[in-house]
Amino acid sequence: MFYQLLKYVLLGPLLRLMFRPRVEGLEHVPEEGAAIVAGNHLSFADHFLMPAILRRRITFLAKAEYFTGPGLRGRLTAAFFRSAGQIPVDRSGREAGQAAIREGLGVLGKGELLGIYPEGTRSHDGRLYKGKVGVAAMALKAGVPVIPCAMIGTFEAQPPGQKVPSPRRIRIRFGEPLDFSRHAGLADEKAVLRAVTDEIMTAVLALSGQEYVDRYAAEVKAEEDQRRKESRRAGVRRGN
């Protein structure tokens, strides 16, 4: 009930007014049955824009930090995400990844749409990064199609660190469903999972037109953060 209230009354109309989304390829999203929508992730607003324009309900795997924030704001954020049907995912380690796969398979097992960002985190610089293989594992184990999706313009509307998005027109593109039935029974083969994930990311790249980086986003961001820290320390030493 609250999901419908958010989509059609409280949040959906506001998002459409702010971003005037131009949607392409919506016919590629099946009207019924389980499927995975796999997209790039450029902004916090992505979590809400896609559900606002889809005819069907979609459940996203969202990072656990959205559900564990401190104070009143943290509790309100957690309540909002739960009411919107989002599932918390702990991203710290291999076992956490397996738990996320189990949660995703539960959604697909009910014949629903599952939304996932294969990069595993928001892009910190607007580029598209290497996808993690969880999306492939879920697609093969559940035997469902994957619909690639590209959000375009949301990075500029709400770059990292900007709490309130700026009004601007964005585009959302859906590609043709990807069928991986030829890999049935191979969900435990690492080479197959990597190949399927790369095929999904190639489809997202074709839709988004981003620059591609064949590394994980979290690794690159951590390295850049470390370089900035070292640069600041060097500046302090020179100042002394």
C-alpha cells in the first residue's frame, strides 16, 4: 500500500516534475514474470526514478547502510526504504554476497522484478565500472532474463556529496532482454559467471555511452581516497 502511495501520490509526481524523464525501450520490460533489471548507478536518485517510471513494482537490493543510520534521520530512512520494498544487503565479504544472492532469488522466485546495480556501488566519477558476478549467478540460478538499463543525466543532477538533486531532464533507456539459457546448469562456473556479467555490462555500456573502466569501482575509489590523504599529509609536512 505504501509503495503505491509513494509511486503515485507522494514521490512519483515530484520526480517526474523535477526530472521530466524521457524513457526509451520500456516495452522490453516484461509485463509479468520474473526478470532482473541491471543498470548503471550514478546517483542516489536512481533508486527512486526507475520505480517511478516502471509500470510494475520493482524491488532493489540496497546497501545495508541505508537501514542502519543513527538517530531519527537514520530510523526514518530505514523505514522509508523498507516501506518502498527495498532489501538491505551487507556488502562486506564473500558471505555477504551469497546472502544478497539468496535474497534476490527469493524475489525472483515470487515472479517479481528485481533491480540490481552490478557495479556494487555508485560511480564516483560518472564512468561505468566492472560488474560483480552476483547478477550472473542470480540470472542463471533463477533462469530469468536480464534487461539492461542506463540512467543518463542523474550524475549531473546529483553528483556525490550533493544531498538535494538539481532539477534537469534525464533519460532512462532499457535494452532488449538478454537470454542466458544457453548457460543453464553452469551457475557455479567462475568463467561463465564472468562472461555473463561482462555481456550484461557491455549491453549497459551501449545504452549509456559512458567511459568504461575494467576495474571495480570500490577499488578505484579507495585508491583515489588514499592518494588524496597522502597528498594532504605531504602538504601539512611542507607547511611545517
